[in-house]
Amino acid sequence: MYTLIDYSLDNELALIGLSRAPVNALGLTLRQELQAAFRQASSDPAVKALVVYGRGLPFCAGADIAEFGGAAFDAPALPQLLIELAGSSKPMVAAIGGLALGGGLELAMACGYRISEPKARLGFPEITLGLLPGAGGTQRLPRLIGAEAALETILAGQPLHAERALELGLADHLADSADELLDAARAYARELLQAGAPAQPAYPHAEPGVALPDNFFVDYTAKKSGQWKGQLAPHLALEAVRIACEQPLDVGLAREQELFLEAMDSPQFQALRHLFFAEREAGKVPGIDASLPLRPIGKVAVIGAGTMGGGIAMNFANIGMPVVLLEQKREALDRGLAQIRKNYEISAKRGKLTQEQVEQRMALLAGTLDYADLADADLVIEAVFESMEVKRQVFVTLDEICKPGAILATNTSTLDVDQIAAFTRRPQDVIGLHFFSPANVMRLLEVVRGKETALDVLATALKLGKQIGKLPVVSGVCYGFIGNRMLEPYAREAHRLLLEGATPAQIDRVLTDLGLNMGVLSMYDLVGIDVGYLIRTPLREALACDPSYYRLADELYALGRYGQKTGRGMYIYEGRERHDDPEVLAMAERLAAELGIQRRVISDQEIHDRCLFMLINEGIQILDEGIALRAGDIDLVWTCGYGFPTWLGGPLHYAGQLGLDHVLAGINQYRALLGAYGEQWFKPAALLEQLVAAGKTRISKD
Ligand code: 3HC
Ligand code: NAI
């Protein structure tokens, strides 16, 4: 008796339906039953061919990620199972519906023949988990579609559309639709039997290495070395494909296993797996489940067509939802709409959209100067200037004109969402939707839950965030929410270290060497020294106790050195090049003298520790305060919104890798070393102290 397989006979065909909800991950029981079903079919003389399919489910999302480190290698382990299937004496057809990912695609390749439905996606996402395909993928794919295409597919980690899979030879046929897939697979199996097709067809690229240029793998690595900096898995994957090009299949399969285990043992896999599950957890909020009715959203309004408003509006037009864009003045509105069109035209030039799609999306966007046009909107997102007074005017007006039940959202980066909600008579309908710039591109969406925000408003926002392709992460209300609040002490240390003797280039190099997309000082130059200055304004009074606080940046602001846009900021810019500016270095020396700060040689280690420990400490504090629901949410915010390297798992996961006791000791060490400055800022979060005292190795509030 099978529990996860539906086994049936259709005359001479054995139909093996995988039915492990939700995505047919190949956990131990499914592997055992698949093996048993395969053996049953193989030994039944009435069966002449086999069809494997996902029964009412996607074909297969691969190995069971939750099993890694547990039962993943209990017999039958996936690689051995697939070797057995690939030795089938009867033709096997994989009927790929929905998706065939990772081990799922390896299963499909172990079947000699593959038919897909047109909307299916096929690929190897292992690289995004810090792994490489480990059940034959790196050996069979090059033999099937050629080494270069295989390498690209494996390293990209992005699934291919069925049509592309067909072009490459990864699928042999496309069914007309998902509904017809199983029938088409049966017909295909019968055709194969009639034609006397072999159980395992010959590989089109049986010797994938022969067509490659000399030094292909060395050159490929050199080309990608910048992009792969700090990451293990791409190197291992490349090595596996190289072996496929040089060694027989059985040797390659054995080597692939070794490389896979090396990847699986690495902290990078632990980090990326943590993020995978954190992402799935992020949508789960206590009190919200599928039974909670959501508010219907059929029309959206966006107020302010500036940098953020335009991008926000595009997200909704992209999913076919009508959007009204409101501005104060005709020129601003026209400028905003023109910018949106320009963005779409760029996508069209890059082949990502057809001209028809551009026009369809533009047709969904209606500009207005009149609030009356917002009366029937289900969701209004405000993206006007970052000023409480301007927000007040907007929300008072919205309260007057919006229909009951409409969700009123603010895109503020730092202002108090509860205060904004209190401008209305319906604070339960108000929420923060903090998009990141460029809002049509960046995946992170902080969903800021006010103290009165209704659960169905929160649930609707989370669902809608996913619908527009974002990663919504819930934050409570505090200055800067999760992301910008953590940015503040991290950047504060970088600014202070300038006064103590480090240079901008040194600080940024330490951070980019760790794997951050950009050093924090370059980031401030990019965003604008003026923007940073204005954001700090509400903090100034509270922080007057530290006269060194962002002092250099404040002076740069006063000089009009706003960063990249003025050609000078922390750095001096010459075209795309940037250099430490002698003027800034001299300014740092002068300020240090004025403030009585002893300058010294600052080590890279100190830069790393002070910036990162303060980032981590603030994250732990945020967790302890309940601003973030889980450590994983904080890690998602920083990896998805601030370029923190995914292979370190985010700041809080990284803290666990460094050792929580090490982080705590470091904070205490700088507290002692840095005198009054240390006393003021290097205060370990109480939760960190508790975790260390309890001997915990990772950060969690439970
Ligand atoms: N293993 C274990 N659980 C998995 C899984 C997997 N491979 N794929 C998905 N799940 C689980 C999720 O954790 C989630 O569980 P939950 O409901 O308890 O939170 C549930 O399935 C549904 O997943 P999503 O919420 O992500 O649903 P979506 O419809 O948005 O996405 C998906 C589906 C595209 C399959 C996405 O889940 C995904 O990308 N999964 C990972 C696929 C992958 O990386 N496969 C390779 C695995 S490694 C491998 O195969 C190694 C081999 O080479 C040896
Ligand atoms: P922006 O200055 O580019 O655009 C603001 C727009 O709002 C302008 O076009 C202005 O004409 C319009 N506007 C001002 N008052 C208005 C009113 N009363 N009614 C209608 N329109 C009005 O500003 P930006 O950068 O788009 O920021 C908007 C909001 O988004 C701010 O709250 C900001 O903090 C937040 N934000 C900004 C991010 C960024 O990187 N720029 C990132 C995340 C949030």
C-alpha cells in the first residue's frame, strides 16, 4: 500500500502519481514508495512503459530541504534511487506539470523521456541554497543540452520556461495544456512503444567536453570571479560540470556526490537554508490564518508621483490593477507619468515587455489632481514628502473622502505610523507599506503594523504584497522600522571610525570584502548626504549628548557635498571612479582634534567588529522589543533590502556563526576601550546577554 503514490495501470502503462502535498518534495517516504512503485512496474510483465507525474500537484520541487542534515541520505538516497531509475529496462516518461526543480528535474532526467505542460518551469535552484544539483543533475544535464547551456542553467538558479526547456532539449514535447498533460504523456509513452524506442535514449551530447574551447573552465571562472566572490557553491558546481566534460558518467556521479556533501557541510548552505525557511515563515503572523476574510482590493490609489510613488504605482499596473496617481500640480503629475512610461519603455527595449504590454500598463494608470477620484479606491498609498505636517494634511483629507473600509497606507521611512493613523477617525484601517527604492524593482516590503491596525488590514497587505511579487516582512512601529533603525548604529560606527583614523575607502572595502553589495559610506553618497541629514533631523536633540554623532556627514551637508549627485561627498567622483578625498581626510583630522578624539591606526578587524556588532546588537534589541516577530524576519530585511550577503544568512544568523559569546565579548571590549563613547553606545542588548548566559548558539526569542 502506498501513502504518497497513486499507482495505477492503464493497459500496458504503469502510472506513478506522486502525491505528497504541497510540492512533492522528495522526502524519505516518497523516495521509498517511488522505488517500490518503480520496482513493481519493472517486474510486472504486463507493464511495458512507465509514466511518472504529479497527482493533482506540481511534478516535484526537488529534495526535501527540511531533511538535509537528517534523513536525506537514508536509503534510498536520491542519487542512488535515480541511478536505479535511469537503468530502467522499460521506457519512462516524466509528465512535468507546474514545476520540476532541483531533485525534481533530476528525477525527470533520470526518466529517459520528458513531456511538459506549457506553463511549467524547469530548473536547478540549488545554487540559491548554496548547493549544487546532487542527484545527477550536473552530469546528466551537460550530456543532454551541452556543457555551456548546462553550466548557465545550473549557475543561474532560475527556472526555465517550458518552451525554453523544449528548445534546449530538456523537454522532448509540450502538451497543449496542463489539463491534457497526463493524456499527452500516455500517448507519448505509447508512441515510444510503437516505435520500439530504447528505454534510455542516447544523450545528444554524450561527450559534452569535446565542443568546448581550450581553457573554457579557467576562463569562465576568471570571468565570474567578481560575481562569485565569497561564495562556495558556484565553484563546486563548475567543478562538477568540468568533471562531466572529462570523465565517464559513473565517475562524474561519484564526484558530484562528494562536491554536494562539501557544499551541504558548509556554513553557506546553513545560511541560505535559514533564509529559505525564514521567507516562508515571514508570511505567518499569529492571529492570521486562511479563515480570516480579506478586504477585496480592485483599485489602488497612490499619492505623490515622485521617486517612490511612480515605482509603487507600477507594481500594481504590472498585475493588471487600475491605479489612480494623485499629485498636487499638473507638472509633477506629468513628470511622474512620463518617468513611468520611460521605465516601461526601457523594459520593452530590453525585450522584457512588448510595446502592447507597455500600452496596456500605461492605460491602467490614471493621473489626477482631484481627491474625489480616490473615493472608490480600495487601497490608498501615500508617498508624499517625508514631513509629518504634509502627511497630516493628506490623511485628514483621505479620512474625509475615502470609502469606509478602504486601507490607508503610508510609505514613510521614519515617521510614526501611529501618529499618522491618529490623524484619521479610522486608525484600524491605517498601515505602513514601506517600499524600497526603486520601488518597482526592490523585493523587500516592510509592512508596518500600527498599534491599532486591524488584523484583516495586515493580512490583506501581506497577501497583496506577495501578489505584486514582493517579500513582505512585518515590522512594528519605531524610528526607521526594522531596516533603517538597524542601519543607523551600523552607519554611525562607520562615520565615527572616520574620526578615529580610518578612511572611507578602507571602511567600505572591509564591508564589501565581507560580501555586502556596497560599503555604507558609498551608500550614503549614493542615496544623498542631504537625504541622510534630513532623516537624522528628528533625532538630533536626543543625540546631542554625542557631539561626534555623524559630525563629518553634517559638515559635508553644510558644504553642499551631497554625494554622487554633486560629484563630491564622502568621496570625490571622477566619472564612475571614486577616490578618498584629501579634503575629507583633512576634515576628519580637524574634527577629531576639535572633539578630542585620539587618532590611531584602525585595523580592518575593528571596522568589521564595530559596524557589524552594532548592527547585530540593534537587531537583537528590535527582536526583544517585539518590533520584529522573528530573527529570520530581520535577516530577510537586511539580505533583501540592504545587500547583506545571503550566504551569511543575514546579520542575526551571522552572529550565530561568529558565536554569540564572541559578539557579546566584542561589544563589552569596545565599551571598555572607547571611553565615554563606548559607555554611551556599546550597550549589549539584554536578550544577547540572556542568550549567552543560557549557552544558546543562535538568536531567537523563544
Ligand atoms: N523541500 C521542503 N519543503 C519545501 C520544498 C522543498 N524542496 N519546496 C517547498 N517546500 C515547502 C515550503 O517550505 C512551504 O512549506 P510551508 O507551507 O510549511 O511553509 C511549502 O512547501 C510551500 O512552499 P512555498 O510557500 O514556497 O510555495 P510557492 O508556491 O510560493 O513556491 C516553490 C513553491 C517554487 C516550489 C518554492 O517553494 C521553492 O522554490 N522551493 C524550493 C525548490 C528547491 O530549491 N528545490 C531544490 C531543492 S535541493 C535539491 O533538490 C538537491 C538535489 O539536487 C539533490
Ligand atoms: P519625492 O520628493 O521624490 O516625491 C514626493 C512627491 O510627492 C513629489 O512628486 C511631490 O510633488 C508630491 N507631493 C508632495 N506633497 C503632496 C501632497 N500634499 N499631495 C500630493 N502630492 C504631494 O519623494 P520620495 O523619495 O518619493 O519619498 C516619498 C515618501 O517615500 C517619503 O515619505 C519618503 O520618506 C518615503 N521613502 C523614500 C524612499 C527613497 O529612497 N526615496 C525609500 C522609502 C520610502
